[in-house]
Amino acid sequence: MKIIEATDYKDMSKIAADYIIQKVNQSPKIKLGLATGGTPMGIYSNLIADHKKNGTSYQAVTTFNLDEYVGLSGDNPNSYRYYMNDNLFNHIDIQKNNTFVPRGTVGDVVKECESYEDLLTKHKGIDLQILGIGANGHIGFNEPGTSFHSQTHVVQLAPSTRQANARFFSSLEEVPTKAITMGIATIMKSKEILLLVSGEVKKEALKRLLTENVDEKFPASVLKNHPCVTIIADKAAIAGLKVHS
Ligand code: PGA
């Protein structure tokens, strides 16, 4: 894993966005794997600013999101479909029918997982996946203990994850208890992965990632088995850790 140290959140977001922009310009038909939550917000605002200023085009880009809450429809402001539209898709020239987010309100969520996995296979996989990390090491919504062989599936969210995400809802009770997530094997099929780590709150997770063995108890550790991972971490997350980049 290659590690890039950024000064702060803003710098981390800019470095990641510049990297993505360069990839989109090189390969206009790139298939991007996207993430939600607090971490990638700054990347998306940089992509929008660049699109407006420099005209980087997303006309031929296809995107696949990592996850979605079960029970929230795309017009619910807390759904990840809404987040993506609001924070990125509505502000660039991407074709909405080339943007895929698992659907959390279909009758049969298990079937939705299978269809999502089939869709990824049909598109021959993701070229560049953006990832955040949970304080407990989750990637996507793959909580500790998830099989490294997992494909897109329905998960029960860990209490700590619901707690961490409650900041986006008006109360903890409103945070859904289940989600659809790409599995760990699904994520690992991406040709390249960018992992963003920001803030003191992620320091312990980053330390564990860099120092512990590959183990299903700490999902992000699987990334050590991937041939092309770049971690971009800010000072608050990486300070004091011994890193060999
Ligand atoms: P965050 O979430 O970006 O909101 O911190 C990351 C994650 O839980 O994967």
C-alpha cells in the first residue's frame, strides 16, 4: 500500500480529487466506485469546482456506489442516492442512468444484492474505487467479522456505526438498522483503490490497518492483499504513526 500524507482534510480532498480528475481525463469511460459519508464530501466539491472551471466531462463515466440504507428511498435526504445526487451528480454532466446505487426500498433486497453484483460483472468491474474507513475498520458497510469472500449483501449495522452516522439524522432511532453493501470480495475486485482517512477519530483505525495482520476481525486489513491501494491520510489521522510509504 502506498501512503500519501496530506496536511489536513482540505489537502487530502484536493489530492484525491486531482487524482480522480486525471484518471477521468485519461480514460473518459472510467468506472468509478464511490463512497458516501463525511470523508468524500470534500472530494466531490473539488470535482464539481473543477468541472465548472475546467470542463472535465463525466458524460461517459459510470459510477457504482458502495452501499445504501435498507428502507430509505432515493428522495429521502438521508439515503445515499440522495447524497450522491445532491453532493455530486446534480452538479456535473454525468448521465444519471450511468450512476448506480443499490436500491434500499425494493421488495426483495436479497435479489437487489444479486442484481447489483450482476451489474458490476456485466460492466466488467470498477476501475477506481474510493473508500473511507469506519473507526471499527469497516469498509463499505462490511462490519468486523464479515467474510472476505462476501459479495453484495444485506447487513445488520453495528451499534457503533449507527451511532457514528446518527449525526446525519435527527435522532439515533431514525438511523436504519440494515443496509445493502458491496461485499469485501466485490470491493477487492476493483482494479485500484483510494482509501481516504481523515481526523483524529480515524487514527486508531489507521494504526490498526498499518500494524495488524490481515484478519476478518478488521475488514480494512484485507486491503493489504490488494495490488494497488493508495492511502491518503491527513496529519490528524497519521501523526505519530510509523509509516513506510
Ligand atoms: P465517514 O464514514 O466518512 O462518515 O467517517 C466512513 C465510513 O464509515 O466508512
